[in-house]
Amino acid sequence: MSLFFNRAAPQKSILGAVLLAGMIVVTGCSDSDSNDSDVTTEETGGETDTDDTAGAGTDGADTDVTASDAEVIDIYNAIFSERSGDCGDYVNTFDATVVDIQNSLSFNADVSITATDSECTITSNSVPNHDFNDETAAFAGGAEGATIAATDTVSTITRSPAIAAAPTELSQQVKNGIFLNGVRLDILSAGCYRPNSPDAGDDGNTGIGCSTDDAWLLDPLGTEARFGADQHNAHTQPGGLYHYHGGPNAMFDDNPGSEGSPVIGFAADGFPIYGSYFYDTDSGQVRKAVSSYTLKAGSRGERSDTNPGGDYDGTYNDDWEFTNRGDLDECNGMSVDGQYGYYVTDTYPWVIKCFSGTPHESFGGGDGEGMGPPQQDTTTL
């Protein structure tokens, strides 16, 4: 069974291995270069061949499942394909060589996924598996002229997530999730309507200093500038940490398999994050999941110190309301074939609105533990 595959040149077709019925986990961890790897890609665009793949099993003890003798898997531009909701099915070591397009700089992505019987750990340097900072982007900037800085990230995911008695709201202190390419998801901005701020623009919006307690929090992808995001709905913090504010377009595509889009990551509460498509049993077709949040109609009212005025247009999170008219619940998730997960949507809230389960402490508190130093998003408004 393949973990990832790509359909179109110059993307690669990469064959991985997953946890099978007998709890067999294929792992990989080697610093060997691609010339020595047992994982090869046919230049004609066919699927990758794997030879002599090593396997490891679990015997009930809470033992680490880590890499052994398998090679590092190159996931540059990889389109993921598996739908398993168990993070243990993705144990392996991955890398990619990618380019900061605007600055013509090369970066190396490193990701390691390990597992015990109860949880998984994703360790990465926060560099994506795809090129970034295309001509549509306006990143905040990183060190030494680059717009990105490798940032060590360690995230722990439970293998037994459970729906909590009540959802947990998102906050800037708790990171939302981690994708299988090792880059985190951070839906919320720190910008809002605050006309009396010295950093406010003519529209009264400021890009920094706001919290979830503030009304009229800016939706990064709802603003005209998109907080400087590139085509993958991601940008950098001032220190160079690359992160997504919406679905990472490079990890799934609009040609899903018969069951729908793959798992592309995991939320902080352990539930999987899928691409946009699912198999609709009512229609018997694979289609995109539809958000149950609807843009409010009419006007926000007259502009004042506490109200930005104008029509509801999606600039702010408060421009949207949950109407339960789509496929997904208030957290932007649903169960398909008994597996609960969050889905990437074409409209707000994009990936996740709240946690249906309980987020793991490794995804943060005020100190940003496990995710590098806490920083705030900025934008040119």
C-alpha cells in the first residue's frame, strides 16, 4: 500500500508502506543519499519500486517503533494517498530538497515520524516538502536574507483520540496541528480591527497584538493581502517559521481515489486531517466536503471604534456563522466509515474551527513548548 503518490510530471511517484492488519509497521531512517536508496522512481511517471523493505512489529509493550535499516524517503512534491486515521501507519523518515522561489535559495526538509503503542511523535525542521514563496507571496522575512528559517518542531499525537464532552476553542497559544510534511497548521492570526492602535492602517486593522478575546479577529485568507501567504496558503513569521493558515495544496489534489482525499496530517487532539474530498454514501460519488459556516448577510453597521462597518465579506472570523447547512460540524469535522476527521474546505474555516477532542500539551501553551519560540503573525494590510 502506498503512503504517497504523484500523478503529474515533474512530481514523483513514491511508494511507502503502512501498518497492515497484523500491526506490521515499515519504518525508515537513513541519511543515505538517493543514489543508495532502495526506493526508486520510474522516470516514465509509473509508481515507485521498493526493494528489501524492512518491517517491525509491536508486541503489546509501549515500545518505540522507529527507523531501522530502511532508507530515507524523498517526499518532494509528494501527493499523499492513504486514509488511515492511525498516526502509527505513517512511521518513517522523510526528506526533500526545496526552493525559496523568490530568493532562489535551496533548503532541506527533514521529517521523522516514530510511534509507541499509545502515541506518535513527529519531529521536523519545519521546512515544507514543496517549493514556497512564489511570486504571489509577501513573507515577513527570516534570517540572512532568506524568508524561511529551519525551526525544530516536536509534536506528540495520541493514537486513541476521543470526542470530548465539549469542543475546545482555538487560541494562538495552542497550535492547531501538524502535517505529515512536518509543517504546522496555525489557523488564527493575531490581527484584528483596532483603529486606535498605532499599528492600525486606514481601515482600522492591525496585524499584530490581538487575541481570541478580541472581536473582529482577521481571517488571514479572508483579507485581500492573505497575510502574504503563498499558493500553499502558508507564510512565515518574522523569525522565519513557515506555517499554514489553510490547506496545503501540494499534499493532495483534485483527483482523489474512490474513497476520497488522503490523510495529510493530524490535529493537536489526535484526529486526522484529510484533504477536501470524501465518498458521499447518499449520492454514491466522491465530492468535496462543504463547510457548515455561512457568510452573514448584510452590513456590520456603522464604523466606530468597536465596529469596522461595511458589509460582511469574510475579512473577519466574525463575518461567518455556523448554520449547519454543510457536511461538517462546528469544528469542521465529520465521521466517514466510522473515522472522525477534519477536512480541508474551500471556505472558512478552511481546515479546523475548534478541537473536537483534547489537544496534546506538546502543541503549546504560552511558552510554545515543542514548537519553537512563540511569535505573532504580521501582515501588510
